Amino acid sequence: MHKIVSGINAVRENIKEDKGIVELFIAKGRKIERLKEILDLAREKSVSIKFKDKIYLDKLASGSPHQGIIGILGTYGYFHLEDLIRISRERKDGGLLLAADHITDTGNLGSLIRTAVFFGVHGLILPRDRSASITSAVHKTSAGGSAYLPVARVVNIARTLKELGDEGFWIVGAAGESTTHIYEFDWRRDLVLVLGSEDKGVSRIVRDKCHHLVCIPRFGHLDSLNVSVAAGIILSEIVRQRGAILSEGSL
């Protein structure tokens, strides 16, 4: 996840010394007299400033004191694959990971992360080569979602999927030519949902590691969807089948 700096003194010194803060979150209603120097420095150095509810900052800080101000560092701290497996296994509603097969567009990756966080995905797997990485632009497009979603980068995504299969995860790829609709598939198991880029889809070598391929039924003239839109449709069905209770803030 993106590393954070919290508290007035820590944030001020980080911005003053150009140590990498790219976005600033300030709690709504916070008296800004003590923050004037920080705000002036942030504007001078083109650091994005956003005002959020205190509960948003509490989640970012994972309960640690933050004095109503948190800075997001541009350097992203990736997780290990073992971390994602552990996090996923700790969930009683079943493991749910995403694997993105060489999605190179930062806008698509950011939107995918936003969708994944909305539906409660436990982690995202990216290949190190020929893939967008987590940058400040991706963080912005994800609407801050990259601060919540654990992401691991792997050398070989096909080999990683085999490892996850050996760990008991069911590997399911999205492919337009599949004859199995997402509404016909039983999603109630530990899962890795594999999504490819809009133009190339899931690569052959990655498809070969999937236990099953599924498709979204098409009713109109176009034959493809943006990856984040496709993810949202599939994840919505996964959550529905798993009987997830809608939260108070659901759309």
C-alpha cells in the first residue's frame, strides 16, 4: 500500500525536505491555523490537498494518531504474495484476489483498483514487466483506493497462478469466447479472478493456468468492456452469490 506520514510535525518536515509526499488529506472541520505553514508549502510544491471526513483519515492511519492530517508518499510499498494469501485466508467469506494480466494503462489500473476496493477484494497481483505500476497517477485515478488494497508484484504471473492453485485457490479467467456465463458459475470458493487488458485480453499462457474461463453475457453491438467495468460486473455477482450484506453506505 501507499506509505503514509501522519501528524503535523512529521508532515511539515516531509514536505519541507521534499521527501516524497504527493497528496495531503486534512480532516474536515480541523482548525487550520496550525496548518497554515503546511498548506503554504504544499501549494508551493504542487502537492494535492483534499479535505476528508475524520473517519477516512482514521482508516488510512489504521487507528494511529494523525492530528487531522495525513500525507501520502509517492513511493508504494508492495506486498509479498505470501501476504496476500494470508490476508485472503483470514477472511471468513472466502478468499478473493485479482490478477491483472499486463494492464499497461495507468488510468485502467487506477479504475480497476477503485472497483476492487469497493467490492472488498483482498489483494491484487501485478506482473513486474509490461504492466503499469502503482504511481501517484494511479493513486489519484483510484480515488485513494490504492491506500487500502494490498498489491503484490511478481516476476511470472503464470507461475504465480499455478502456485495459488496449489494453495487451493480456484483460478478463473475472464474471456469473451467462453461459453460459461458469470451467472452460471459457482463463485463460492477461494478465488483468483484473472483479468486481461481491453485490447488483448488474458494471454494464452495465463489462460492455460486457469481452472475455468467465464464471460459476461453480451446484449448489444460492442464486444468488449473496459477492464474496470468488467471487473465490477463480475465482482458484483461474486459478492451476490456469497451473500454479502450490503453496508449502510451502499449504492
